[in-house]
Amino acid sequence: MDLFQELEKKIQELNISLKKLRETGTEFAEAERDYKITLRQEALKLRSEKGMAVTLIQQIVYGIPEVADKRFKRDVKEAIYKSNQEAINVLKLQIRIMENQIQREYGADI
């Protein structure tokens, strides 16, 4: 495969990765929203139903299984999103390297 074909393939991969980033970004945002809603609901329950002191709620609420589960899901979605961002950066670097290689070999501007 020549450099032009490899470059074209990397550009296609970049376009696919950008679409995937949008999907994973949306999933991350949804997970963040779900986590914050659950956190708030559980904190309000502790305050209103159990009469817990506000200073204790911050320590207790994160240990509630539903809150911890939502937080875990949010953290996983964030890690996937950031991983996709890094993959895009790698693809952009590879494209730049290929463009420079083509320019050196063929003296062509891309």
C-alpha cells in the first residue's frame, strides 16, 4: 500500500473516530446527568426522611449502592470518552507524519 492510500485510510479512520467521539460524549453526559440526579435524590432522602445532618450526608451518600453504581458507570463512560479523544490525537499525529513523509518523498503539497 502506498503512502497516499495509507493517508486516505487514516483520514477515514479519523472521521469514524470523530463520529464515535460524539456518541461516547453523549453517553458520558447522560451518565453524568443520571449520577447527579440520583445523588441529589438520595441526599434529599437522607435529609428529609432520616433527618440526617447536612454535614454527614456528604460522607454517607456516596456509599449508597445506587449512587455508587451511577458514579461507577459515569466514570467508565468518562474513561471511554477520554480514550477516544486520545485515539483521535494519535490518528492526527499519524496523518501529519504521513503528510510530511509524502512531502519529503514527492515534494508535493497535500
